[in-house]
Amino acid sequence: MTTLAPVRDPRTGEVIEELPLMAERDAPGLAQRAAGAFGAWSRVPPRRRAEILAGTARVLAGRAPAIAPRFALESGKTLLEARAELARACETLLWIAGHAEDVLRPVVLEDLEDSGLIREVTAEPAGPVLAIVPSNFPAVVTARKAGAALAMGCPVVLKAPETTPSVVRAFTAAATEAGLPEGVLRLAFTTPGGAAALVRRPEFRTVSFTGSTRTGRLVAAAAAETLAQCVLELGGHAPAIVTADADLDAAVSALVPMKFGSAGQSCAAPSRFLVAESAASAFLARLLAALPALECDPSGTHATLGPLHTESRRAEVHALVQDAVTRGAVLRSGGRVPDHPGYYYPPTVLTDVPATARILAEEPFGPLIPLQTFTTESEAVALAGSTPYALGAFLFGPEPRMRALAPRLNAGRVSINSASGADPASPLSGRSESGYGYEGGREGLQAFTRLKVTITPAKAGVCPT
């Protein structure tokens, strides 16, 4: 009997589709078919693979106006956010297509010991890839994972998010139209048991996962059974440090869109605001003044802040607020569940948050801002490092001092006087409980390769002593 998963409209809670899920027993066959596609696809010239990816971007871009409304409907994103993510996915594919050949070009090492030997390093396709894509940014993460793996010559099974299926379907359809051979990219909508069975399959030599730290640990443990390499982009709890001499207007203008984009459901978003005590009142006033522009419009016509993706996510967000208030935090805005349909939650700001509040230790993953104060930059660094997450951080203040402060933060990405999402050319990686391995940039391409060193005499027929 086929298991069906409901796809809901987060604006109303209504079911808009029932999605058939792959059974756990079908995992071996899917993995074996991916392995069967490896030989032929790995031999396709890199330039031809790049042409297919560039063609995929063009097809996807042409269809974006038709794809975006359904994408927004399933995800809860505003239509503008859905269009922007599709554009980022296309930009990512084009970047990959333009740089893949260079990553695969052999490198001759310098002969430092005058050995008379030539050592050539070649990046080869790692093998079949299992890419596990989250529901919050399915378009751009699919491009980062599947695009990079395909460019390197690896067939891919996409374990796609069951709650936002349409955009990943559109991606695979675009790739097929662009010339991707049948069977090189396969979709899997499945149960948790089916996903676990796929991770354990020995055919997959790389497992690339984006999601929660708790699930990431399970993925890493399962992949270790077959010694498959993992790329884990996990949770975040990014501090935003605002110094006393920062441009407060500029800081608020940069942080608010980054914080509340996709209703705060981003592991890279600033989620703890650390403000110099002498500037806290002025910063808070500017922050609260910016919030009314974030309109929660259930009709979706004028919304600038969409609903949370699921009802359970909203319940978890509200529980964090209630816990903080119970422990003594002061609610400055929001903090109440709306009485209209959908999974909306208002922009919420908390001050005087005690160190014991869950919101300071657990990734909020929603439109919540706990605001803390500090008196010295050393205290700010200590507060920033008070969680086990280390994905990103934001610094606002005089640039020379912020550049000096950045190395003191444990984070894979530090933004100074700016706030933006990951770009195609930059490697994205967490530290500590935010994961390991790289997505994006040359490093994200290399993640789907294995290196081989070939050693030959400098002169044919001559073997140096």
C-alpha cells in the first residue's frame, strides 16, 4: 500500500496535494540504478556536462514565472521570495557550469626535492551521490548539491522535501530538457525509514545533507557504516554584534531583511542580536520602528512576511517565546499566535533575556529576535561563542576594528557591515555543531571528487635513482 504525504498551503493549512512516497524496500533498487549510471556519466566530457547545467539554468529561468506561484504556495514564501530563490538557483548553476572544468584540470606539483619525478594530481568523480534537500530553500540547495555533483561527473539521487515537491520536480524536468541523460538524476520522495535506508546504501560514496543538527548526527552515523563521505550543512544560531559606534540605521536596514526573510526559517540568518549597552535603547527604537513594514497578509497579495512552513514549526517558535517570558524576558513586539488561518507568527523581539532561556541555546528558526547587551568587545565575543553552533556571524562597527574582531569568532562565515545570503562563488561551511564539509565555490565542487596522484619519471624511459 502506497503511503501518501499531505502537501499543505501554510497560509491556510489546507491540503493541496497528496504525494506518493517511495517505500523503504525500494531503496536498494534506486541506489543500484544510480550506481549503474556512474560509468557512462563520469566519462562524459566536463565541457558537455557544463553545457547541460547551463542549459538547465536557462530552461529553469524561462519557466520561473510559472513555477514561482506554486513554489510560494507550498513553501509559505512570498511570491517575491520564491522568484528570488529561483533566480539564485539559476545563478548557482551558471557559476558551476563556468568553473567546473577548471576544478577538474590536472595540477602538476613542484618538484621540491629535485627527485626527477613528475607528480600530477587529478580530481576524479567520487561516485554516486545522495543529496538530501531541506524544505526551506529547496531550489537553491538543489542547485548547489545536484549541480555541483553532476558537474563533477557523479549521478545523483535527490531525496527531495516532501512538503515542497514542485520546485525540485521543475529542476529535474529542466535538466532533462537541457539534455541530461535518463537516470543520471533521480528524485526520491520517501518516508523517514526510506531516507535512512538510502543513506546506508554502499553505492552512495558521498552523502550531502542540509538540515537540523539532530538529524545530521543520524545521517553521519548511518553513512559511516559504508565509510561514505559526508557534507553536512546543519543548524545555526548566528550572532549579530552591533558596537556603540556602529551606524545603527545601516545595521537595522541590513539585519531586518536578512532576519525575517522566509519568516526567519534560515540557518544562516542572524538569530541573536548583541548590542553595546550604550547603544541598545537607540538600536531597539530603530528596530521596532522597522517591524510594521513586515506585513503578514493572509491573502498573500501584499505580504512581506509569509507564514511558517508547518503548524509544528509555529508551535515550537511560540514555545521558545513563552519559555523566555516565563524566565523573565521582556516582550517588546509580537509573541502572540494570530487568530486567522495559516501558520503565521508576527515579528517578535525580546529583551532582558536570561542566559537560561531556551531561545539562546536552541536555533529559533523563525521570526524571533532575542536582544542582549554587552559592555566590552571581549564580552560580545564570549556571548557570540556561548552556543555550540558556528555557521555564521555579523559584525557592525568601524571596519578596521571589525576586521580585527572577525578572527576571534568561531564561525564559517563573518559578514562585516552587511548581511546577505550565500553566493555561488563562496564556500559555505559550518563548524562545531553546524556541520562540516563545503557547499558552494570551488570547495563545493571538490567535495564530489576524489584526488589521484600519478607519479612518472621526468624523462620517458629514465628512472631516477
